[in-house]
Amino acid sequence: MFSLTVPHTGIRLPADITWTNGKNSFPLGTIRHPCTNDDREAGLQDDSGLCRIWDGQIYALTGGGAEQLNSREATPAPEGLLLPDFGAAFTEWADFANANPDGSAWDAFTLTGCRDE
């Protein structure tokens, strides 16, 4: 699990990473927010009771670029995460757009630390 803080708001978005099944499993990420009626009507609400802003494959950012995220628990966390197409989806989200009318969002994030939740 991880979270993203929305600039110029008090909003923290919960996010998680799950793994597909099978020999060649890969990580899928989901970032969520409290649902609006429009979100529910669009079918964005999931089993968590929240709605998806973004979901997709996640990559690890290391000193050598982007690579497959490692699923072994004993592996140290990467320097950052790459969330392809997140920036475009996030800037269209009303809460971000209203608080950051001239703002932009990127697909690459630096990890700032770990904590138990």
C-alpha cells in the first residue's frame, strides 16, 4: 500500500499494488478516491467502496531506469515508481483540477519512506 497527497488540498489518496496470478505475474496498481454519484454511475466504484482514478501496471524506477517491480518481500523498495498514463488521468480528476488550475501531473514518483499501517 501507498498513498499520494494531492497538491494544495488536504486529500491523501489510498493506493495499492497487487500481483497477477501465474508464472509470469506482474504488478498492477490502483489509486482511489471517495466516489461521487457520477463515478458510481460510470462503474468506477470497486469492492473497497472507493472509486478508481487510475489503474495499470507499475514499474520500479532505479538508477538504471524503469524495470519490472520485484515481488520478493525481502527486496528493498525501489527509488521510485512509474505509473504509465497516471498524469493524464490525474489532471482530469476534478479535485486536482479545481485546486491546481494550471497544474500538471507526471507518471514518475520518488518514494519518500516506508511505514507500517
